[in-house]
Amino acid sequence: MTAATSKVLEPGRSTTLPSARRFLLWTGIVALLAWVLVPIYFVALGAFGGRLGVFRWPKSIWPTDLAIEPMMQFLTIEGVFNALINSLIAAGLTVLFSIALGAPAGYALARYTFRGQNAYRLLVLLTRAFPLAILALPLTVSFIRLGLYDTPFGVSLIHTVLALPFAALVTQSLFMGIPREYEEAAWVFGCTRFQAFMRVVLPLALPGLAATAIFAFVISWNEVFAASILTVRERTLTAYLLRILSESPLHYRFAGGFILIIPSVLFIFAVRRYLFAVWGIASK
Amino acid sequence: MADIVIDRVVKEFGSFRALQEVSLTVNDGEFVALLGPSGCGKTTLLRIIAGLETQSSGRVVIGGRDVSDLAPRKRRLAMVFQNYAVFPHMTVFENVAFGLRMQKASQADVRRKVERAAALLHIDGYLDRYPAKLSGGQRQRVAVARALAVEPAVLLMDEPLSNLDALLRLEMRTELKAVLREAGTTTIYVTHDQTEAMGLADRIAVMYGGKIDQIGSPLEIYATPATRFVGGFIGSPPMNFIKVRCAQGKAQIGAAVLPCPVAGGDIELGLRGEDASLTADGAGIPFDVRVVEPMGSHLLLTGSIDGQLARIVAPPTAKVDAGARVGLSVDPSRLTWIDSGTGRAMART
């Protein structure tokens, strides 16, 4: 009897309960989306709305009289283009260094067991715990001595330090996901260790390595503190904008902010699958 | 073609001795199975032969060439891995061609040899596909074809069939035997499955605790196990071991007396379940039947001989009831006499 009633009740419960849950889920999703997207949307409105758009009150939430001109004007401000180039150089070098140094470290962590492996893994992360502000003065002094001060190369070295822990740990999990047997098969069938890596491991790791590269790129692109203290004339875009925007009209600030946001958003969108994989959440 | 000599190979992992002075000779063209339970060192031995693991001491000689310190690629061998290790980013053709490409074979040569290996393993229809589109059995075939395409002097196989389902395993086993016979390659095959080893191998090396307990033809190992472990590991049901005392050339089991061809005190009698037959009049070794399991082709009787657990195989038509006491007659020449202390079979005097 009880079994029969519960059988009757169950279908009803199984439709109401998940629907309430689904409602909660979607509310959460919408709230989180709004949290991220609404500010970006208003920055974009400001960036493309021009002087009038920024100061109009009450504010329209719909895109009215947008124009590309404010953005073009902003890009032609003296120094912006140079800073953009510097940013690209610094970010490019950061990508190069963090892959060149981080991927071998990740490979070693994934494939070999050695004494102090866990300590090393922790140490890699601890570099991020070191506040850059404390290092700023000694770094500036030594950079001046070494002739690295006020160069994109010098900035990229510091950015590499910031990106390297991620590069090493992300590539470690990447290489761990590639079975050792593939490599062993390659060795048996005539490959040296290096050839096996190039022919078998690298092609399989490439998507993940690309994600790591873009990650390093964004870290460098967004970093402002080190870039500001280590450069004077050859500023990166973030550092340059920080200086000029405080004395610029509001719509220029929006334009600058918008340009800075775009690469990060594009990056996260492009590599979201790999990030989930890194964090152990299946994307299926 | 090449023979393999494994000369007193020792492997230590820290303080753990995975292999203790293992020596083994595999003749040219021979198929030898390394059989043993997991953790007995069989895979470690295979990996040492392949060069994927370095021995702590000892030598590996392939075709008269000491390869002990050579990298895997210089040992002129091929290997089939347990999880196939078929490269997922290459087509079946490129997978099979991998070894040939590394040898820098000419384009025509590669095509000819890949097609021959593919035809042999019946994968010629899938050469353009990627491994992700293949079933487990097909991937296994690709792995074997890749190994055979390089025409290796020595082929190593590490539990190649263990990931296949039972039916496919039986089919691949038969096919593998035919293919390898044709190729005439010296093969070492690691497995924990005794039927695989018995069915495929010319000789079986039974490994236990980092040592080879016995090397011999399947029938030899089955009929005359060298140790208690070999007797218990090979055969289904496993060999029965019954403690007896020998005195003046006679062994007493219950009321029955057997001629005892060995000298010594504590002795175990190794008796295969199918080597005993039921006597019509209940004479012979007394056997108390506890459970009768009809298996179709035979009856499996579980019970006790002289208070000790034993399993006996009887013909399917035999009339035996649980709880009955029956008599067994045995052929003395098919018995194994084992020293209880050492666990080794004793020589007949």
C-alpha cells in the first residue's frame, strides 16, 4: 500500500523538485552573467558613445548614436600606438619565456619522480605570494645597472616570473594527461626522447600549450604595477593609460578601459574548455 | 630473427627486489609466455628487455648483441602495449607506418609493408581512419600491425589481450597465433591468463615473487609442476595438495595406501582433479563429496580427502550425490610429490 502511494507521488515530486532547482540554477546564472557583463556593456557604451553619450542624463541603457570616431580619436593620441606596440612585445616575450621555461618544468614534474618534488611544486606557487611592491625598489636599481630599465624586454622578464607558476603547473597536468605508454611506444619504434616528444607528445599537448600561452599573454597584458615602475618612456599600454587617463576626458577613459578588457574576455572564451580540464571539471 | 638471452637480471626498486637473478633463454623464432600473478615481476622483466627500465645488474643479449645499456630504439625490437598505445593524432596508416618512417624507409617500401601488415591483421579497410573511430579490438589490431610492420627480430607483448572482452579475446588469440607463426618472430608474451599462455606459447615461464619457478612446454608445466605454486596456479580447478606421511616407500591416505617414490618426512601429494577417477566399488582413496557442480562438460566435485579440501573432476554422466563417500583411483605416474618445507617438487628415487 505504501509502496503504491509513493509510486503515485514520485512522478509529481520528480517534476516539481527539479523545476524549482532549475529556476534557482538559471537565476544564479543570470545574476553571475549580469555581474560580469553589465559593467563591460556600460564601458562599451561609454567607449563608443563619445563625449555627449557619457554625460547624457538620464542614461539610456540602449545603444543610441554609437560611433567609431571616439575610439579612433583615442587611438591617435600621441603615445598610445607606441605603448600598444610595447605591450605586444612584452606580452609576446612573456609568452615565449614562460612556455620555454614552464613547459619543460611541467614535463619534468609530470614524468619524473624526484626528491623534493612536492616542495618544488609548492615553491613554484610561493613565488606568487611574494609581494611585488617589496621587490620594486631593488628590482629598479638592478634593472638600471643591467641596462634593462625602461625596455619591454625588462618588463617581460618580470611578467614571466608572474606567469611561470601557472605555466609550469598547467603544463604539468597537461603532460600527465598524455599516457606515458605513447612515449614508450615511440621510443621502442625508433625515436630518441626528443623525437618522441616532438612527434607524439607535442601534437597531443598543443591545444593545452596554446591555452597556457594565451594565459601568459593576458597576465602580461593586464599587469600594471611592475610595468609602471620599470618604465618611463617605453611604457606598456596599461601603464601608459594609467598615467594619461587620470587627466583625460571621461569618454577616453572608457575607450582605454574597453581596449584593455577585450583581450581577456576573448581569451577566457577561447580557452574555457582547457581551463575546466585543468581544474578537473569535465566539459562533456 | 634473433634469440634472447637474459643473464642473471636483478631489478631493485629502492629496497624492494622486483627481480631476483632471473635467467632465461629464448630460442630464435620461439614463442615464450611469461606467466604469473600480478606483481610477480613479469612486466618489469619485459620492460627491461625492451629497455624501458634499467636492470640493477645482469645482462640482456639479443641476437648475440649485448643490449643491456642500449636505448630502446637501438634494440631492434617491437612491442605491443597493454593499452595499445596507438597514437590518437595519427591515422591508422601513419600508426602502422611509424616504425618504418623512423627507419627512414622509402615511400614505396612504407606503403608496401604497411599494406601487408594491415592485410594480415584485417585492418586494411580502416587505414584512413583515426583511432578514436575504432573499437578496442580494432585498436589492438593496429597495435599488432604497427609492431609487425617493422619486421622486428624480437616482438614483446605486454598483456595485449587483457583489455578485450572474453569473446574477442578468444578470437584474437587464435588469430595472433596464426599470424605470429607465419611471421616466425621471436616473441615474449606477458600474461596473467593461463589459458592464453597455454594456448599460445611454445614454452611458458611461470614467475612468482620475482623469480622464474619453472620453464617448460605447456604440457610439461601442467603435468609436472616444479613447485607447489606452479601446480596451484596452472589448471582449472587448481591442483589439490594433500598432506601425507611417507614411510618405507608407502604413503597412507585414509585407508588407502599408495606407493611413495620419494624419501622424506612431511610431503604433500599433488593431484590434478582430472587425474583421479571414481572407482565402481568405492575402493581406493576415500573422498567425501560436499558439493556437486554440473559444469556441462564435466561434474566438479568439491569435498575432502582425509579431511583436506580437494576438487575432483568427474564425467558428466557420473552418479554422485552430495554427502556421499566415493573412492578414487589415481595413476601413480601422474602424481606430483612436493616437499612441504621448500614447496618444491621432489625427484623420484
